[in-house]
Amino acid sequence: MLTEFKRYGLDNYRRLTGGLQILGALALLAGLFYSPLAITGSAGLSVLMFMGLTVRIYLRDSFIQSAPALFYALLNMMLFLAMFNVFD
């Protein structure tokens, strides 16, 4: 990942991004017991992954290279919406 962040020109934000991802994961885990944390975690991770997808598109990466960011952005968005019973 270090070389990827350097390729993006975002190597100064690598630790911040990793920290935010860990916080988002912990919020999702804690959200099993307190749902507002799941809402916050899924929203935050969705934003992070959509930003990652935006960087991939800006760098003109292939669909295969961009697919994980798209997948996780949509997955977290679905979790976020599920918290509000949108799918019922």
C-alpha cells in the first residue's frame, strides 16, 4: 500500500486513511451493540471508499483496479441505508 499511496501522490495521508479505516471498522463492530456507531462507521467508510474510487478514476485506473473501492463503497452504503430500514 505504501507504493500505491506514493503513486496517488497521497503518501502523507496514508496513516490518516489507515486510522480512519480502523476507526470505521471498530465503529461497525461496536454498532452491533449501539446502532448509532454502526451508522457513523458505515457512513464514514462509504465516504472513504468513494474518495478512494474518485482517486482511482482520476488516475485512470482500470475497472479491475477500481472494483474493490466501488464494492466496499456500495457495501458500506447499503449497511448505512439498512440502519434506516430503507430496504423494507
